[in-house]
Amino acid sequence: MSIFAERASGAPSGGGLGRLVVHVFGFLFLLLIGFSILTNFLVAPVVVVPCTSGQPCGAPPTVPAVIRETAWRSSRYGFTLEYPASVVKVSQQTPSGVVLAVDVGGKNGAVTVQGFGAGTTPAQAISEQVRGLSGVSQLAADTNPAHELLGAGVGYLGGAGRTYVGDATSPQGSEPVSIASQAALDGQVTVSVTVVGATSDSGYRSDLYAVADLIVNSVQWHG
Amino acid sequence: MAVLLRPRLISALFPRLPRDSHPSYWLALGLGSAAVVVLAALRLFPVALIAAALLLPVLVALYLVDVNAYGDEPVWALALTMGWGAVAGVGFGLLALAVAPSAASVIVNGTSQYVLVQGLVLPFCGFFVLLLGPLVLLRYQHFNAVLDGVTFGASTGAAFSGAQAITYSAHLIGAGLRPGGAVLPWVWRLVSIGLGMPIVIMGAAAAACAALWLRYRAPVRDAEALGALGHPAVALPLAGLLVAGAAVGETFLSAGGWVVWLAVFDLVAISLLRQTIHVGLLEESAATGTGGSPPGSVPEAPS
């Protein structure tokens, strides 16, 4: 029994499809799913074959010209780093770390550098830093072997490295982002460096990662 | 009146549907939702997102055909409702992409711009732009029932939501079939994009259009039936705020939290809509003399 008023006889007729609704809906929905699979398949990026250890792996990534190196020092842990001020700006800083905004050739990204006490392992430092990223959802480890960080480290010290994928979400939809993080421990302090950027602007041959590499390699442990 | 506040989704969004057709629509909605979850579980996130975005628009299109909602004027009426909703959705999806801060920018600069522009301004403005299509139909005598307004608002809202979600997520579609990501947050996200947010937009748009039709198309006595809620000066801003309020939850809640947030807004939108539909059905009954007292009239004293 409906609380709604009875339908008037002059109103548009309804239910012409009857139980066929489910069949028609199922057919249309499957058709659209099939079409979207086809579209995805056609516009999918070319699969990159991972480099083989010891074999040539193409030209080295391009690095933007370093016009002016600027130094930053952690007052709490004592490590220093350098960055090219022409494409990198300090956005936020604390005694133990800094967030750098990168804008290179119209491609934007963020590089966060964070120091931790010696009790924190490089793997823990990466997890903690990535967990603290705001604005990124659906975060998961990047299982693409081509994106694996080989020989990860910070300031020429070997350590841990991980890559992640996620999405920058909004009420309107999702946009994929890529995250690469490296950390190392020198016995007294652990430094973790994480770079975040849109997936389309990221990758091991991108300018964003090239700038991040400059910063990672510039870390001096007791500046 | 308390019963009217019960949020019955199918009868509210598809008011001209006969009661015996409701199970078929529930089944279609359930199967479509299950398909979206299965696609997400298989990590086919871009496909799942398109399926979620198209779930309600496809169901609405079927409903329009099923009840012959546009009568003898299907082409241009469809163009001004679902067609306009899709165009406006693509436009606002592109606009959102243009003004959206990147993930890096959110990390660097915080979320204030994101909350204001994408959480409040765009949903609020987008809602009023999507109403422009149905507003054109308000001029035509052929569509003079309040339920016509409800149908036009709901169908335009469904097309707008789907088109906007697909346009904004175009980068995801270009990232391959299985771009990676955590499954459970994705499922919550798809439920929000495919059901939660579209239902708020459809309900709010339908309620706003019902208020417009009630004010400018219904008999004078019916125009007062809903009180202040039936006046466009109250109903339209209220509906816009409902949409913006639903959207802004995304900016500070987790994926699962936003689903719960949207469920509350869905309940409010559907309850609001059901009251306007009740008036529309009474109006139709009164017009054809099939029973029921006209809305707003004083009940007859027992003889």
C-alpha cells in the first residue's frame, strides 16, 4: 500500500518493458563495459620492459641545467641537501625536514625530505613518510617491475626504495599519481626522500624524477 | 507525512514507474552495482569507474523509454535533459581538471583551495548550470505536470554526474587496464561516484525542478502545498547547498567516510523529493478526477 497518491489515468503509461528491463539493462551495461575495456586497451601506455642488470638501458635521463644550487640544513639532525632554485622552491620546513615544490617545464611535483632518529629503519621511514602524505587516496605498492627502484639510497649510502601508485581524488573524480621513495641510514640518522607527481609527469625518464635524483644525491649526512 | 519521509529510492527517482516494475529496477541496480564491485576486485579500475559513472544514467534512460516520459517530443526533450546534462558534465569535468590543484600542490600548499573550489564552488555552480536544460522545458505547456519536472531534473542530474566523473578521470583511463591501487578504498570510491553523489544530485535537481513546476505550472492552490519548500527561492538554494554539502565531504573524509557522509545526504535528498512527488501525484489525480483531495485544500468535514 503506497502512501503516495494514486496515479491518474491520464498520466504517461508506465512499465511497458516489464521484466525485460533487467535484460535490456544487462545487455546495455555489458556493451558499455566491453566498449570501455576496448577503449582502455587502445589508449593504454606501451609496456616498458625492465632493464636487465649489466646491459645497456638507453640514454641517461635528461637533467635540467643547474643554474643556482641552494642549500638547506636540518637543524635537528644536521644533514644538508642542495636543490636547483630555478625549478625548486621550499614550501614548508621543520627542524627535521623540508617539503620542496618542483616546477620543471610545466610539470609539477613535490619532494619531501624527512629526517628520523637512528631507531627508525629506512623501510620504516619510507612507510611513515608515505602514510603522512595528504591528498592521496587508494595508495598501494607499485607492482610494475619496470618501476622498481634499483640500487636505492640517499646521499650515496645504500638503503631502501619503494614505489607506490595512488589517486589524487576530488568530488569530481580521480587522477592517478605516482610516488617514489628512498631512504638510508648512516648510523645516527635516517633520511627519507619521497617524490610525488601525476603519473603522466612521473617515471624514471621524467624531468621530475631527474630533479629528485639531484636532491637525493646532494644529501650530506653531517653538514 | 512521516511515511513520506521514508527514503524509497526507486519510487522517488522514477515516480511514474508502476509499483510492479520496482523489483526489476532494484534488480538492475543491484546487478549493476555488483558488476562494478567485481570489476574493482579484479583491479580493472578504469573500467569499473566508467561502469559506475554510467550505471544510473543507463537506468534512467531505460526508465524514460519504459514510461514514455517524453510523449511525442522525445528527441528535443531528451536533448535538453540527458543531452544537456552530459554536455554540462563534460564542461564541468574539464573545468575541474583545469582548476584542480595537483596532488603535489595539495601536499605542498595544503587543501584550502581544493576544499573551496572543488568541494564547494564547482558542485554548487554545476548544479545550477545543469538546471538550465530542464528550465527551457518549463516554457512548454506539453510538460505541465510537477512529475514532468521531477523526471527532467533527475535525468539531467544523472547524465551530469556520469559525464563529469568520466571526463575528470580521463587520465585514469589512459593509465592502462589495471593501473594499480588499493582495492577497498577503490570500491568505496566507486560507490560514491556511481551511486552516492549521483543520487544526491538527481534528488536535489528533481526537487528543485518540482518546485519550479509547482510554482509556474501547477494550479495556484497547489503552489502553496509544500509551503516554503515549494517556493523556488527556497528550494533552489537549498538543493544547491545539499549538493555542495555532499561534495565537500570528500575533501576531508576518507573514502569510506565519504560513503557514509553521502548516505546521509542521499536520505535527505530523497525524503525531500518524495514530498514533492506526493504533491505531483495528488495534482494529477485532482486534474483527472480519479480521487484524492487536491494538495493544500482543507479536508472535508464528515457529514
